[in-house]
Amino acid sequence: MDSLKLLALDTEDLAVVSAHLQDAVFKTEGLAYDARRGVFSIVANRFVWEKAMPRGRTFERRRSVVAIKRVNAVRTIGIDRGNGDAVFSMLALDFTPKGEGPEGTLEVLLSGEASIALDVECVELQLADTGGAWETSLKPRHPAV
């Protein structure tokens, strides 16, 4: 499969991008915020769910970049920015509007009760694979609640 490139401009698009990012892993050093440009980015290794068919024993991961635009502020919970080697796993992306306008909070929900909350003018996010795929024999599993 070719590299994935997705754009989210509303909550329906965001749900699609969120599904592709479930179980993506990244280190703290992969987070960046350019306040002047209003862009928050995450460099991650995403699990390629679109190829995770039950017929095989090997799976894929790909290096990807998530760029969230029109960001006015960033808040984190459970992330030590001084520990660049800490590893996090993405669970989902969620948007909560503020009032009736397009602005609100876009939250990156992470394993270990960590999260990143971004105050945004509107939903505007890009996901792009930046490198080739590599095989992994490990498929993420989620215990039943």
C-alpha cells in the first residue's frame, strides 16, 4: 500500500484519522509546538491497521507525522517533557467544541492516563506517512473492559 495522507477538517474526518492513529507510539522528543505558526506536531510510529488482516502473522508500522494547525495553547497531563525517551501510545483523538463556533479543544488521549489538550480555532489536522513500512510480529491488543 502507498503512503497514507489524510486531512481532517471536521469531527467526522477526525474520527477517520483517529482510527488510523490508534496504537501509534511516540517518544516525548517527537512532540513539537511552533507557537508562532500555531502548529503542534507529533512524529510517531503508527500501526498499519488497514493491513492488519487475520490471515497473516506479521504486521506493519510506518513512520508518520501528525500536524495539528491553528493551535493557540497546549496543555499536557502525565508527560514529563524533560524525559525525551518516555514512550506513549495513542488511544484516540477527540474534539470538544467551545460554544457554537468552530473553536474548541482537540485532545490526544494516550495510554497511562496521559493526554495532550490543544486549544484550537477549528479542526485542521494532517496525517502523513513519511517513510517505508517495517514488519512487526506484535499486534496491539486491548483487554475487554
